[in-house]
Amino acid sequence: MSDSTSAPTILCIASFFKGNEFIRGARRQGAGVVLLTREKLLDREWARESLDELLAIPGKTSVSAYLMAATHVARTRQISRVVALEEYDIVTAAHIREHLCVPGMGATTARCFQDKLAMRAKGRSLRLPQPDFVQLVNYEAIDQFMKRNSPPWMLKPRIGASSMGMRKLHDPEQVWSAIRELDARAEMHERSDFHLLEKYEPGNVYHVDSLIVEGKIVFTNVAQYGAPPFDVAHGGGVTTSGTVPYTSKTRKDLLALNAKLLIGFGIDRGVTHAEFIERAESKPNKDRFYFLEVAARVGGAFTAETIEAATGINVWREWASIESATDERPYRLPKTRKEFGGIAMSLARQEQPDTSTYDDAEIVLRVSKPNHVGLIVRCKRHKRMLELLDQYIARFNHDFTAALPAEERAEQHL
């Protein structure tokens, strides 16, 4: 750990255990690093060798608790950046920046990268193609939405990662029943006005992961999920994702839409994970892709490792380099490669699944996580990547795959 408290410091916030690669990367760049996390996570395997200080927020965390902790740090350290390592902390980090007058996204911009209703409203103002939606507040507006959009509809919490808390509803009575059930909850942030209703759009789902420096996109990776994440989360099975061919029209179209999204949303630096759907009913001269959601964070479920397999770029480490850059030492993207990275992953019946019989030469990482099984591959050819992922889906289903009910909300982990 550094003995200096006068050097600029990156203040990291993590309500969940993730981001060690960022912490180590920032330290390698010479930055001081302080981490604020929940007391419940204090004993986790944080990269303590790269931290100047590790502070735990006791009890149930809140924005004000993080503000007080950040102010305590700022008494003795010069905070140059505030970084949210997890999606639930994006707006909290913005409030700290505004309170301490640290450069970076303010709360209004940050909300568009966390709040699904805010990002829908912003997308509409930018005329991004996206599903029709309505906030669950005005009863007449909800009724009109259901009349102009045939079911099914997606009920989504405004705040939340992955498919947590989402439901597919098939008739008006299910919608009104869901509103009544939500409004009966004790916690205000779980009630219906903290949700939106959205037209369900079937189709292939893609994710575009980007690095941004001074408002410019300097790196992107385009990948396609096998089954849509919602279907896997609620129906079980093996989730897969793999690099989209580099010369394909699909990649070109998604890069253009991603650029319009990020420039319009106003992010100036950092990392993003955006998801788009290829509409099953798209027609000539109609929008082929719809914007689904975007977050100013690294994609979960070993997305960073899969991107690294394909390109050689670890987005956690590069994000740390971006946040550590100075006028005297500006950020430079390392040389990238154009290969194909893929991942197959599933819940497992076994606590420590044995994948020793999976011996393909293309395997570069075996996921080590209790009751999960996963393999990441690096391939020269797109066809070979698809072949391996298809094989792993069938073998995982036979050897390992388990299913659990989809989680309703993240509060059980907080």
C-alpha cells in the first residue's frame, strides 16, 4: 500500500463483490485506490494488496451513508475519480462526484445508465428504435398502452441488473393484479411506480461492450447470446454468448446504433454494456434492431473474460487505465486481435463440477464458481466457435445443468 495521501486517488464503490481486476489495474497505473463496500462484504477476497484503504458501510447502505464515507476519505486524500464497479452503484457514484466536484457523469446522465425508465425516455428523445413502453403510474396511460400494443408485455423494475424482477404478462388482468401486488409491498422502491410496462419483442439478443475516452468510442466488441437472457433466467438451461463475425452487416448495424446511443446519452469516459434485439418481425425499410438497455459497467457472467479471449483486451484493466490517465500520460488502447470468443455457462447440480473430460484445445478458461459450470473458448473461425458452444449446450444439459426459480429482487443480497 502507498504511504502517500497527497497523490490523486480513485474512489471505488461496490455493493457486490466484483472489480478486483479494475483495482489491480488502477494500482499498476500508479493510482491510489480506496474501496467503499458493504460491511457484509468486508471479508471477501478483495485485492487488498492494491488498496490504500478499504472502508465498510455498516447496516443497510444508502446514498447518504456513501456520501459520508466518501467525504471522510476526501478529508485526507485527493479524489480524482469516483468509479461504480457495480450497476446498483452508478447513480450513487454520480451523487458523490457532484458533492465533491469530481469530474465525470452527474446524476442526471448516470440515471440513464441505470434506471430503465430514464433510459427509455432518453432513447425516445433521441429517436432510437426501441419497444413501446409506459410508466406504471397513470391508469389511463397504462390502459391506452395495452390497447395499442397486443400482449405479451414485459413488466420491468426500473433498477436492476440482468432479468431480475422481470415478468411476462399476457392479459390486462395480469397487469392490474401485478400493480396491486406491487403497491402492497412495504418498501416504496418496490412499488408499481418503480416499474415500467414494455411491449415484448421476440428475437435474437446481442450485446455491445465499449470503452469510451473523452467522449469517443475507442473499442467495441459485438456478441450474440444464444437463448435470450430472460428465457434462460426464467426457464433454465445453458446460456451462451459468442463474437459476431467482424465483416458482417449485423456488426456494422449494431456499431452504428451503439454509437448513436452512447453519444446521445452523453457518457464521456469509461465502459458500457448495451443490449439490442433483432426483431423477429422486422421488414424492409423498418428498424431491424431495437435498443433494450445500457449500463455504465462491465458486463456480468464472465463477459470480460470472453471479450479478452476474442480480442486480447480485458475491459476491466483498460477501464482502470482510462480512469488513471492524465494529460501528461493519455490513454492508448493496446493492439487488439480479431478472433472469436465464446462462453457456455449454466447452474450445476454439483457444487464443484468436473469438466476434465472437456478437453478441446480452444478452451482458455474454466469457470470456478460454486454450483456453476462454464467454459470459455478462443477460436480462429466463427464456425468452430458455434460448433463448440452447441456441443457444450447438449453436454452441459446431460452432465450438469440445474434450474432454480428466477430471483425477484437483489435486496436479499444487500
